[in-house]
Amino acid sequence: MAAGAALLGAGCAGDFDPGRSTPACGARPVVPPGFGRVSSEEVEADDRLGVREDFRGPQDRRLVFHLGVRPDVERALPLVEELPLATVGSGRLLGRGGEWVFAWEADFPCTEMAVVGSGFDRRSFVEALGFAQIIPFEAEAEAEGEGIEEILEEAEGEEVEGEEAGAGAANAEWVAVFDSAPDPGQLDPGAEELQDTAGTHLAISPVSCWRGLPARVGVSRNAYVAAVIAATETELDFIVERVGRIPQARGLFARRCPAD
């Protein structure tokens, strides 16, 4: 497995704190939508301090980030395959049933890195790794034996068409995207303008929170968007008119992330 670092907030290399006798891993997780922190604790390893971050999400799912320390459960699960990291290198996907682990190596003092998932099937765990920016979203397609073009075409086909289709889909909503960027902080100027006109209809979210929207906007599945959402097309038209700008993309899409 090639060494590499994933995009985990503060970075995986960590910082050497001159006030500490033992170097500590400074990585922090990017938390998938819908998950909330339950606990956070330092874990002492041989020559460093690691961090264990515990999160709970929908359907009683659990994600535990082991940053700088390897989880014991990894030894009990079979290797399934290797998946690419979001930056450089790859990691090992292990698991069966509802228990999964993705493990990789990073620079000291975050030498051993892993995410443990409980209550997931394989596909939903890989999807969570994408939202956490540990692997690219496209890795899910490659793991299923599909190419990038095929998964984008499939996602485009998941868009809900027409009012009648939307009425029968509990998670369908009308979306108009006005701005997109790799980082949510880069959306701030436009988001402030949208907030004045769209109010509670404004959504600053990963573009992959809506099935098929990354392909429609033409951006990476790791990108973020500033969009307005509505329950009906008529309501969306009214809000878009108030905004006074032509959206980059619009339509009826199925939501993948929990609503705020």
C-alpha cells in the first residue's frame, strides 16, 4: 500500500508541539452530513499520540476515526480490496456484513490511519468515505467495476423528472445551483447575496447531496454548491426570480443527505 495522506481538515501530517514530549497527530476528520460527534479522546501509541473521534449518524450508523493509531478490529476482518486515497496512494478496505474498516498510512506522527464503520453495507460505507474526503467519490464507481463516465451517466439518469415523479419521491426537491467551488469557504460572497433573497431556502452543501447534480453542474463530486431549494417548481421559479441571476443548473433531484 502506497503511503499517502487524505484530506482531513487540519491535515494528516500533524504538528510537532514544542510543549509536548511526544508528537501528536494533528489530523481532524471531515464529517459526513448527518453525523454528530459522540466523543473524542487522545490515544497513546509507541512514539506518538493519536486521536479517536466517534460519530453517530442516521439509521444508528457509527463512524470512528482512528487518527495516528490502528484499531484492533482491523485484524479480525478480511481484506476486500484497495481503494485510492483522495490525494496520493491507496488504502485497504476490509469488512463483511455491517462492519467495515478503511486503513491507510500517512506521514509521522499520523502514521497509522483508519476509519471504522458499523451499521453500513459496503456501498454506503464507501460513500461515507467519499463524503469524508478520504477517497474520491469516483472510487465507489471503480470499486463496482464501472468507469467514471459510466457512473456519471448513471447519476444523471437518477434525476427525477416531472412534478408527478417528484410527488411520489419523499426526498425529491427542486434545486437551482448558482455557485460552485472546491471549498465551502469560497462560496461566502455569493452565499451572502443569496441569503438576502432566498432566506431559509438557501443551501450550502456538497454537490453530491443530490443524485445526478454533479454531472448536471459539471463539477467534481467533492465540490460544494450554493443553491436554493424548493418543494415545487412554481416556488423555485419565484425564488430564482427574486435572486435575479440565471442558475448554473436547475431541476428536480433526489436528496441523498439528511435535510438541515
